[in-house]
Amino acid sequence: MANKLRLLSLSDEVLESLANEKISTRHGRELLRLDQDQQNKALAKILDKSLNVKETKALVDKYTAKEDKSKAEDKDVKASDTAADAKPKKSSNEYNINTSIEDVKANIAKMKKHGTSVSFVEDKKKGFYEIDIRIHDDDLED
């Protein structure tokens, strides 16, 4: 179930390919490691070359290796800046509960857009925040 919800964060093109069974959910899980532009580029290669999941993983690894290399180069450049010029920044990887809640809402909207029967109820009670998500059994995969 959690993996199915995670797939909803894929780009619309990838979701469409999943819905039309051009790629498998295993392909989709590999593509989750990329940003949406990279997902679309990788999808084109997957479809063009009929890549299997193992080949897709290797392709995604290449994309992430390039990204890691450029991040390391950026980090080296930033490290060379003087400490006086450095300003404390929030990490883009920091966990933010409000952003996470918005992500859940966006994923539910995508589910509805793609025809999944889902209901969503928010309840802000004293001391906690409750979200109830209900998906019809017919829409779940075994």
C-alpha cells in the first residue's frame, strides 16, 4: 500500500505509462529515485529500448551518479568560500511535517485524477492532527 502511494509522486508521463501498462510498478519504483525531468528522460529510454527492471536500475544509477558527482563539485566550491560569507541554510533534506501533509494531499488528488475511489478526511483535534484515508478494495492491487 505504501509503495502504491509513493508511486503517485512520479511524473504524469510515468503515471500514464504505468496506467497503460507500458512499464511495471517495479520500473516505477526505480524511477522514484529521480526528479521528474529525469524520470521523463529515463522513461523515454525505457520505452525506446524496452529496458527490463535490472537495466532500468542501471540507468537510474547512472543518473544518480552524475547528480552525486555534481553535488560533490558544488560542495567543494562552497567549502572554498570563507566562513564569514557562509550563511546557515536549512537543508533541503530536512523533514517538515507540513510539507509531508501537503504531499499526502497532492497524492490523493492524483489518485482521484487517475480514477481511484478514495476519500480523505482531515481532523485537527486538540493535541493532534488526524488524517483518515479510505480506498475502495476494488482499487487495490493484490
